[in-house]
Amino acid sequence: PTCHISITTWNTAALFGAHSGKHHVQRNNFDLFRRLAAKATILCCQEVHGCRGDLPTLDREVGSHEHFGSFSASSGTGGVLVSICRRFTTTFPVVSTTSLPVSYTHLTLPTIYFV
């Protein structure tokens, strides 16, 4: 099957920034995340500053997408997130994902394989 896809990338500067104490900034970031996800088949985010435990928040906030993340041991640094529209993953199922350990010099995006 074929389909039209759009890919968007965004440096969020702390999508999960609750540790900063600026909740209005975090709410604005989530609002922007929702708007970008509404237009993108695949949304790639850098510098999300979160942890694996934040993924259920995204399922609740943006249930239209499946969310895959690779996070630093410290939620105050780095982290990447790939969100893929469920309409796309229904047609092209994700068969496996791989996240490599984070180093201080680089961060590897999750590798996502489709059928």
C-alpha cells in the first residue's frame, strides 16, 4: 500500500519541563506538540527532557499517535521522541523498536521497523 506522509521535527527545549517550575511554558509546549501532531504523520522531537514514564502522558494528550522515546538517565538533559500517527501504523505496523544507550556526546533516535 501507498500513503502520503509528512515528517516534522522540533527541538522542544524541554517538552517535559515540569522540573523547571514554569507550568505555563510546559502547557504551551504541549499545545504546540498537539498542533504539530495533528498535521504530521511522523513527529520527531529532540531535547524533550523526559523519561519513559512520560510516554503515558503523551498517550493521554495525543492519543492519535504512538510514541517512542529514548531518554537520558537524567530527565534534565536530552532525550528524543518519535510520535507516529496510528493511521500510519495500522497500515504499516511497527514490528520492533531499538533504543541505544545514551552517551554524553550523542543521542541515537529510536530505530523503528515497519512491516
